[in-house]
Amino acid sequence: MRSDQRGTGLGERMMRWLIDTARERGADVVQLTSDVTREGAHRFYQRLGFQPTHVGFKMAL
């Protein structure tokens, strides 16, 4: 989301629509990835009910 739109509630409305739509269509899980440095995003996702469950690895070549 653009920085000038943060704090307006738009992101939360979009995520809640996505979660509700996924549930209505029979999804069992919603999963996302986020860079480890995005602590604000992690707080946002956790406030929506997401729980951190995985550790990722990558190698730059």
C-alpha cells in the first residue's frame, strides 16, 4: 500500500474482504509471506488474526 494511504483503514477492509471471500468459497487457510524486516506489516497481520508459523530461507547468487 502507498505510504499516503496507511492508517486510513483501506488495507484492513481489503484484507477482511479477502478473508471473508476465501471463507465463503471454502478455503481452509489464508497464507501470506512478508519480509522479516517489515515489523509494522507483521503487527498489522497479527491484529487481523494471522499467526507467524514458518521460517523462510533464501540464497542470493
